[in-house]
Amino acid sequence: MRIVDIREKSIDISRYSDPAIPSGGLTTSIVSVTTDVVRNGVPVIGYGFSSMGRFAQGGLIRERFGPRLLAAGDVTPLEAWTAMMKGEKAGGHGERCVAVGTLDMALWDAAAKAADLPLHGYLVQEFGGGNALATIPAYASGGYLYPDNDLSRLTDELKAFADAGYCRAKIKIGATTLERDLARTDAASAIFGPGCLAVDAMNAYDAEQGLAAAKALKSRRLMWFEDVCDPHDFEAQSRIAGAYDAPIAAGEALFSAAEAKLLDRHGGLRRDRDILLFDPVHCYGLPGYVEILIALEGRGWPRSAFWPHGGHLFSLHVASALGLGGVEVNPSSFPPFGGLVDQARPDNGRISPPDLAGIGFEGKPDLAALFSAL
Ligand code: MG
């Protein structure tokens, strides 16, 4: 397929279902890539966005990666990725990994639509189907600190997750005192019991704060303790892991196979229990993600340790096609990007990617309308 037009728009997104609650000025890029492939009399268009939490990428997409893609000629998604990365030096990932990942998502959407396949089916063809899973374990993610009535609103949010059929959930800590975070954790644990609740410190702790939190959380039988410190502070990561026997999750803010190998070598993680959160959009798209997967599998990590960050449909297709351990879902955060297609529900804690052609954004009317407006 040849890419003949690219559109990008930066839009506001919210961590809360109520976008009136301040959300730190968070934005994302939505993109469309129009191809020269025609299906049912209309051109095939792929859609993508910058996952969650790392802001919009309009400048890099418009100035650098979009023009390279438009000049790439007739390409598969993997060839398109090589064209986008032409001339880029190794290291110093900055924001460009997310810009490339955003366009990469749209390219896979377009290629799968051109093949008239749901993305997971297309990826099984591309990467081999030996590990594919029809259903994937999932957890509901959210639980950000509310500016007022935090505990009662947190409880309502988690009850809604349970009512929607989720058996596991994750909440955020690290944005308030440890004492308040322990109260939040205990309130959430009353709904999602032992082994079913994870907490995410959003890389907020230094080594001493992380050790104090680990000590307090130890007895609470969590599903995992996530993003415990600065993602590059492997010394702190390793000290905290040494003081916390239960599962730890890391990797969401690391963007390359080289960084993944540093985490493995120096972060103190345990292959028999810990969780790897690399985000297929944040680490230069699916080609970058697969490189990380292969590198860490080669070092003895099981594929079941990979639970990609993102909470969106793209990660769900990737997890299904590659046979990963599980996925995040954002049932209420980051509307309209989070959550499943309308009417889809978890079954016994597991979910399936939509059967629509491509990623299936068209199965979420609010999101489809946003993309169409491009
Ligand atoms: Mg996280």
C-alpha cells in the first residue's frame, strides 16, 4: 500500500471519566493515514493515537516522520517503519519513539483493513500464529487520586469495574501521602481481593520512599507493585525489588531493547513472577515492541510476563496475536480511547479483540466520530 495523505490533530484527554476534573493538561495525537488501496469504492484509511500519558506528538509527525512516510512508496507496515526511521541515530529516544509509534498504529490498522482482517488475525499471519490466544486475561485500570471525596469516588469507580465483569483492577498511588495511599489500597482491596489488585506508583518514588512503600505494601497480597521509581534508576529499582518478594511490574517508560536489557540486568526483577509493561506504541510501535519481546525471551523471560501498557484496543490485538500474559483496559479513564467496543464484556476475567476489520475503532462510535473528523 502507498500512503497518500496523513492528518494529525492534538486533542485534550482526561484521566477521569469526568473531563472537568483537572488532568495535568494531558494531550494526545490522533492520526489518519489514507492509502491508495480502495475497498467498496472508498480508500482504506488507518487510524492511530499516541497511547496514554506521554502527550501529543504533532510537531515530530508533521515535520519528520509524516513526510518520510509519504515519500516511502509502496510499503508493508514493516517497510514503512524502516522508511520512517531512516537517518535516525540510536539512543536519545525522547518523544520520537511515541511519534513513530502513533503512525505505526495507524499503518497496522490500514494494512489489516486492506486485507479485510481484524488486526490480531493479520498479525498472526505476519508474525506466525504459534502463540496466539483467542481470549486474554485483562484488568481494569484507573483509580487516579480525586481532588475531593477521593475514597468514596475511588470506591464507586472500582465497584463499577466489578459490575462490568472485571476480576482484577489497578489503582494509582504516589500522588499523595503513603498513609492516604494505604487507605486507598485497602478500600480497593475490599472490592478486588488478594492477588487481584495492583498499585501503580507512576515512577513517583525515590529509593527511600519506594522502600517505605514496599514495606507497607508487603503484607497486602497485591497482584503487583508497578512503576516504583524513576524508570532509569535501576539501582533504586533493584533495592526495592530486594525488599519486596511479591510481584513487581516495570518497563512502561522504557522505549528500546537496549533499555529493556538494562532493566533485566540491573533492575533486580525476577523472571518467575515479575511483570513487563512495555507499551507497543511508546517503544517505536510494534517493530520496536517485538524487538524487546525477542530480546527478553532470549534472556529467559516467559512471554506470559508481558502485559502491555495502554489499555486500548491496539494493545489487545497485539497481546492476542503474540500470546502475551494479559492486558490493561481503561473502562472509564481516557474516554473515548479506553475500554472495549460497545457491548463487549469480560468473560471470567478474559477478553477478546473485536472481530471488525483493522483495530476496530469503528466499534466505538464516539472514537470513530473523532477519527472521521480528521
Ligand atoms: Mg504504570
